[in-house]
Amino acid sequence: MKIYKAVKFNKKLPYDKIDNFLALFSEKPQIISSENTLYACVRYNPDTYLKNEQDIGKLYESETISSLIMNNYRFLALLLKISREELVTFKNFSFYHDDSEEADIDKEEIESQINQGSDLNFTFDVLEDKNQKIKYVELHLNNPKNMIRVYASGNIGLSNSFEPIYNEYILKLVEFLFTGHNV
């Protein structure tokens, strides 16, 4: 699986600085982007990121970039969005503390509500009442070889077999996660 950091460019980076920017996040620089959007997915390696955290911090401080942080409400909005799309299939999700029998019951209840198309606010209230936080949501785009995993950290995981023809969809998904608006 390839892990990407979802980012929003608040300021345009000069073309000659892109390679330096990408190298801050991974030793194997890669970006999923388009000239039509401010949003991108930057290949991410935790060791490289931590090694360069001061330089990356300066980008956040100068508001050059913003990163995505997920919460339960955003996850549920994502699930609601994909429930209306034929191309995407909800496959799985996990809680931060899912190693108990109670967490398994909570997960089954939430999955049932998601599959029945329950009201987003009701599902959110159930998560709040049970004090559960979603760790990740796993989706399949068109078929299982195009697996997407959206993490609470805002990282996006794509299966190694993910087809590049769906990169535009990933960018639209990232924009939706940042803004809440369908694009």
C-alpha cells in the first residue's frame, strides 16, 4: 500500500520548488495532482516526514499548505457521499479501540446503520454516545484492486495495484474531505 498525505495548497509553489517540497515527505517523491485543483496527495513516509518536520512546519506556519485531519463527522459524510455513488463500495472501517467485544458490537451496529442508509446525525450520535472514534474507512473504487483507505490522520492509502486512471477521483475525494462540498 502506498500512503499519501492529503494537502491543500493555499499558495502556489513555483514549479522549480515542487521536487524539493515532495522530498520533504518521502524518499520516493510522488504526487497526485492536477492544475485544475488546489488539492493534492503527496507520497508520505513517516521517517522522512519526521526528519523534515521543521521545514514542513514552516510550510504550515506560512500557510503555504494545509493538511487534512479526519473526525467522525467527516468519515460519516464520506460514507454518505459514497453511498450515492455506483463506482465506490464501502468495505470496512475500524475504531481506535476495537480490541474488545463491545467495540465489535458497536462496529456491527454502525455498519448496519451505514448499510441501511441511516441518518448521518443519528449515526454520529451513536458514535458519540459510545465514545468511539473511527480510525480508518476502507473503500473499493470500481473493483477490489483499487482499494482506498482514508485514515483519521488525513492520510490516504492506495493499494499497490491502484489504477492511475482514477487519480482524478482521488483528488475530488480529497477536495470533498477538505470542504464538504461535492465536486
